[in-house]
Amino acid sequence: MSEASHRVDPRLISYLTLRKAVGLLGILLPFVLAVGNWLIFAGGLRQSVSGYYYTGMRDVLVGGLCAIGAFLLAYHGYDRWDGFFTNAAGIGAIGVALFPTQPAHPSFRATVVGYLHFASGTVFFVSLSVIALWLFRKTAAGRPRSRVKKIRDIIYLVCGIVMIAALALAGLSSLPFAAGLSPLHPVLWLETTATFAFGVAWLVKGQAILPDRPAPSAIGRRPQTGARAP
């Protein structure tokens, strides 16, 4: 089904709404956590987005991730692959929320939970990258891509590449040899970049950005009653 059909089929309006909601949450969450922790709790930046679990913004972090996960699980897409990867991303988001990252001096239990957190985050972002790089860029067989669709496909491609690159660099930044960079909070900024790219991709897919234009045949159409249009 084409993107344009979303505007006339009332059964699919919720799909656009879900995409916009997921995109907005992805973009806003890291900034809300940082600003809220600073304004309300007089706290500084954490080493990662997940690190806000150990601040007064814990409930916002968990609630935001669970909301993203719920929206993704509610979004079934057009085919089994779309449903599979969105469900995987939704489960990953909820896993990130329920399994906190390791604290500064973790116990054995906290270490195990931290591994589950890392695995959930990997599933979450890898699934979102696949969605942006592949599923969002698909076009129905035999249907030519419009100019707007081509621009959107470029944005999806860039967002997917940014997500993969940011996460790869975040992984490298968390290794012992990069410990000297910790005052710069590289993991936090790279995770924020990845979530921002993910949010932009979903806002574009939800047509909050670069929406489809009405079909030319629907513009200026005269009534079929035989009377002249007013």
C-alpha cells in the first residue's frame, strides 16, 4: 500500500500517529533526561543515556522507553519482516528499560542484569537500523518512486548509517583504552545522536516531515452534478 493512501484510508491513520509518536519520543528523551536532571535535581551529565537510571530521572527514562516499546509493538507494518523488526525493536526498548545498565561498582547480579541491558539495547538499535536502511526504503512492486519518496529514502539511508556509526563508536568509547575520554561523555553524545537519527527517520515515515502531496487529479476537481463550481 502506498504512502499516499494513508491520507484517505481511515483505518491507517493510526500508523502515521504511531510513527510520529515514536519519532518524537526518540528525539526528545535524551534531552528531557539531561535538562530535567539539571533543573530539578541539580545533577550533571551522565556517561550514557541509560545512566540516568541512577538519577531522579529514573521514572522518566523507564517510562519513555516503555512507551517507545509499546508503540513499536502496536505497529505491525505491511508484511512479516516489518512486523518482525518492529516487534524486536519494541521488545528491545522495554528490555533496556527493565534491565538497568551496570552501576559504578556492580554486584554479580547487577553485572548479569547489565549484560541483559546491553543485549536489549543491541536488539533495539540493530532492529531500528534495519528498519531505516531496508524496510522504510521499500517501494511497492511496479510503483515508481515520486520525487518526495526519493528524498525520504535518502534521509532513511543517512539515518540508518548514522545510527550504526554512532553505536559502533559508542562501543569503542566504552572500552578501557578510551577511558581518558570519559570527561567528554562520548557515549552519551553518541547514543543521543543515534536516538535523534532514529527519531528523524520515524518522523519522516510518519509524514510529519516531507508529507505526500495530494494527487494532481484531486486538485481543483469539479463537482459531478453538472453545475459550475462556486
